[in-house]
Amino acid sequence: MPKAQLKAKIPGGPAALSAQHPDDEFRILAGHPTADGLLVILEIQTSDIEALIRDIDEAPWLPSYDLLHADEETLLIQYSVPFVPPPLRAVLNSENLPRFPLTIRNGWVISQITTSHERLSQLRDELDATGLTYEVVSVNQSTSPTDLLTDRQRRFMTEALEQGYYDTPRTCSLTDLADVLDVSKSTASVVLHNAEETIVKEFFAESID
């Protein structure tokens, strides 16, 4: 069963916000269609939390949101929009399922989909009908879990391995690792957890499909 990586250029929404903050890491952790549109949970890793919150508060597409978590470098919000965005609608119409989290980088939404060749072809037709700019980055029969990590996640995990964070017994605590990476302990924990989640889910994907 092929695994495809796609990316789409989406005007407005969190993609537009990521274009304002190209060095920040945006991840849609969940997106649930409702009777009124779409309920979204968005996580952002940033180096300037004040500027990010200011731009979120001024974003015309986001009249309101619920703040779930905030610290010096991480923001987690929940919000609703009164429609299902065209790329997600295309995925659902082609009888595919989005695989969360979705990564957003500098205006591009990047997604991973495990599907059949027939449904991948249907997805291309649905995306063509939206008129959006998109690209099928890769189609593989199998994917290494580490290929799905962001550069930041890969750097954090590499450092954790080198420092002995994953050794038994550990020779490096989370606090020590955060100091080496020059980030807060909570940021180190979140980035590592997200990377570990991606690797574990990808490793066991075929056995639980």
C-alpha cells in the first residue's frame, strides 16, 4: 500500500500565519468536521511568543480561540472555522483520511497519507478541482519513520541519543538535555514527545491498519 507525502499552498488560515513566521513550527494536531464547520487544535513552537500571539489576535480568519497551553516557546490553541478547508474536503471526498499531525511550513501544509493507488488518483482529481497549488512530494511503498520528522525533531532526538537520554540507565536527564539544546524543559519534552509519537505510529502503522 503506497504512502504519499503531499503539500498544498493554502491562502489564509494557519498557513498564512506560518508565512508570517517562517522559522516557527506549526502542527495541526487534530481537525474534526462538525455540523458548523471544522474544529481544530493547533500547536506552534516559536522563538517569539509575544509576536505570535499578537498576530493571532489580529488574524481576520480567527475571530476567537481557546488557549489550551502557553509557555515561553509553545502555544496550543483550539478554534473553529465555519467551513471545511478545500484540501481537507478533497481528502475526505476521495475517501482518504488525513493523518495527523499535519505540518505547516512557510505557507505550505504538508500531510502524509496511506492509501491505495486508486484513491490517490481520486485525491489528485479532487485537489485539481480546488484550483489550489499542490505537489505530490513522494509516493513510496514504505517510509522510514525518521523521514517524517521535522529538522528540529530530528536534531532534538539526535542530541538526546548522543547525550544518553535514551540509555538504560539514563546518563542525561531531560533538564540536562534542555540545557544542551538551549531550550526550556517543557519545550524539550514537547518536541521529543511529538517525534516519538510520529516514529511509533509510523512503525506500527501497517500492523494496526
